[in-house]
Amino acid sequence: ACRYPFSAEAARILIVITDEPPLLPPDGEAKTIEDVPLALKKAHVDQLHFVIPDELAELYGTLHGFVAGEVFPLNEGERGTVSFQKVLMEVGKSITVATRIG
């Protein structure tokens, strides 16, 4: 995602929605999870939001201190439900607030 060709004036916002642990592409700059923050910084990512199960929060948490964003809960069986839609609305609100504040 860090290689995405954002336009120069775009806010660079990544949203990760998963129930799996992090995977690193074999051809990427990041060889370990500890390398990812540098890749995010080099890509000038403005915000990074996660929608993940609670049990993955610690694994992904190492990425969160380096860029603005929030972690939202992904509970088992929510996909496609009203509850999941509410989480997505919360992600949108968070992005809006963070983008306006700068």
C-alpha cells in the first residue's frame, strides 16, 4: 500500500480491515514488522486505521505509534452486519476529524 501512486495533494490514508496477522510481501522494503514504520514514513502516509479483532491489536499496535489513526474492533460474525457498518461509519468520522484538524 505504501507504493500506491497518490497524487501530491492527496491525504494519504490507509485503512486495514483484516482478521489475519500481518504479512510482509517478499519483494517489499520491509523485511520485518519493525521495518514497516519506516516504510510508512517514507511513503508520507498521513493516517493509518485498523479494523481488527482484539486479539490482533498487539501485533498491529507496533505500527500505530508512528502515524495518526485509530484501531476499531472487528468482532467475529460482524461482516456485512449493521454493527460492521457502524464501525465503518466511525472510521469515516475519524478520518474526517483528523483530516480537518491536520
